[in-house]
Amino acid sequence: MKNKVVVVTGGTSGIGRALAYEFGHHQNKIVITGRNEQKLEDTRQWLLNQSIDCLAVVADVSKEQDNQKMVEKTLDHYGKIDVLINNAGVSMRALFADLQLDVFRKVMDINLMGTVYATKYCLPQIIQNKGSIVGISSIVGYRGTPARSAYSASKYAMQGFLEVLRTEVMKQGVHVLVACPGFTASNIRVSSYLADGSAQGKSPRQESKLMSAETVAKKVYIGTKKRKRDLIMTTQGKMAVFFNKWIPGIMDKIVYNHMAKEANSPFK
């Protein structure tokens, strides 16, 4: 895991920014993407100040053409792609009965189709270089979470897509990792969509008590280096996956009660 070209979608903040630093810190070349040009430039300069070779590409993962452009610019600059980390994502928080369908589509376009588009255009290079494709998913990709219908659906779909892809390329030397952090301190809950598509603006959780983005990045780096298949990062997450398989009915009640205790819960 040195001298690789690593693409991180959604690389300007949170887990994406931490991933860019972690992989760059281990002497890899980094490509970060994002929609906000100023945030991209700020992150690029920060990485350069850490002696990390970095290229920033303005791109919206939900747009197919932007993903094609990202690959073209990466190849023009570095000549290859070894690792793709599908990190760009957005969440939502509203009961499905209240949720506008445009919001549901937007979450699916970013979380699922963004992964599909980026993977499609990076895949030839990754096959050629026997590299890695990483999906930053969530425990909600194993256990649906109330008031997160679109987010859960997008992560289930992402994991299904990557499972199929892993099987298709398994004899071509390509590594596919699905990484599932627990609740992580980042701005994803602040920017989460509410029922009408507006930003939530405030996290319903105590961010200081959550897993740090830097911890997630270190685990993803090790998982990629060791070419792991799946990575569930917390004890709570492992228990949720296990019990949802064996006692799903009881888990329905447990998950409902847990989520209903969130600040400003839509269940109240």
C-alpha cells in the first residue's frame, strides 16, 4: 500500500477527509472529489501541507459525466488508478409517510448511483492494476433503521451491488471491501435531509461520544491493505447484525425504541 493512486469521493470533510490523510500519510497519491470548489481547495492545501501528493477534482458523484471526468483527470495527472473509495454520501431523517419522494431519489442518486458511476469508470484501471474498490457503508445496510428509509435502502443496495461485483471480478485479482462504521462524529447528521429536503442543521446525537473519523480511516486503511472482505467496526454493530439475523422480530422493537430516544425524534 505505497505509491498507489487512491481516489476518495466526498473527500472534503468527515470520514472522506480522514481517509485522504490516512492513505496519503502512507505514501500514496490521493485524488479527492466534492461539489464545493472552495472546500476542495482548502482540503487539497491542507493535505499538501502534510506532504501528501493530492489532486482535487470538482465532481458531483450523482452525475455520470462528472465521474467520467474525474477518471480522465486522474489518468491525465497520475496515469493510473489503484484504489477507489466510494465515500461520498448523504443521510436523511424523517418518517417515510412524511418524506418527499424527491428527497428519497436524491439520497439514492448520491449513495447508490454515485458508487455505481464511480466504480464503472474506475473499474478498467482497477482490474488492470489488481487494485481495490471500497464502499463506505453503514450498519443500516444490514439492519434497516426507522426514520432513515432512503439511507437504509441506499446502503442495502450499495452492499448488494458490491457483493455482485466482488463475485464477478474475484478471479481477476480485484479486492472489494464493504466497510461499515458505527455512529461516527462527522457533519453527516447536520446536513441530513429532513422530510422536505431541508438540512437538519443539528445532530440529534452527542458527537463527542461517537467514533472519530480518524479511527474509521485507520481501520479502512488496514482493511484495504489486508484485502479484507467485510469490516464491521463496532461491537454494537456486530451485535446488531448478529441479532437481526436470529431474532429479527425482537430487533424491530429494540431498534424502534433506540431511535425513538433521539433528540427531536420524528416518532414523538
